[in-house]
Amino acid sequence: MEMESFLTETQIKVLKLRRKGLTLEEIAKLMNTTKANICMIEKRARENIEKARNTLLIYQSIVAPLRFRVKEGTDVFQIPKMIYEKCNKLGIHVRYNSLELVDHIYRHMRDKIEKRVVKRPFIVSVTEDGDVILLDCETLKD
């Protein structure tokens, strides 16, 4: 039984060939098409992969046993404490230490933070296995 995917057979083939180290020109020759076409196929494949990742994050956030909104004005260094306190009440072991959480927050919510202060609210979700998911509030509007 063939596995369903957001990628076409052609996209999968191009990604596999790129992974093997072939250039766009080499793949274009193999597939009897242009370099520009291969470039577009690869770009669309990567966009589909990113959409699939985002879809999984949204789903995981929806089903996560812990989800809360980090309000504007919150000090970023207080967020790990908030996460640990809420997770302890639910018996969830967070996979990250405080520094890793702060780094995770800055990497994913950089545009919502100015210096150490949250300027635009965002959602923190923690899965049963302790993964921390950060999403824009607009993503999970009720």
C-alpha cells in the first residue's frame, strides 16, 4: 500500500536526487526538462513540507493537555517558570531546561518580543511527552 503524501512523485524524486548531491542542471538532464522547472519543483516540495510541519504543530497544540496565552508585557525569563508550574500540576515532565526554553521562545517568537518583554501575545502548548509548541494567537483563534 502506497503512503499518501503532500508531495508528488516528481517532487520526491527531485528531493532524493538533490540529497544524493546532484545539481539542478544534472537533475534537469536526467528528467529531460529545464533547470528552472527543477528549481520550481524543489521549491514547491519544500513549501509543502513546511505546510505539513505547520499542520502537525497546530494539531499537536490543539490536543495538548496544556495550552495558555502569554500576555503582552510578560518578561520572557518568567515564561519557563510559568510552564514548569503549570506542567507540574498536570504531571508533565518538560523536555527542556530554563535556558533551552528561553532560547526556544526567542527563536520562534522573535517578532513578538522586544528586548525581554512580550510585545504581542502568543500561545504556549505542552504535549503529554513534554514538547513545547509556540504559536501565534491568530493561528488558534477560537
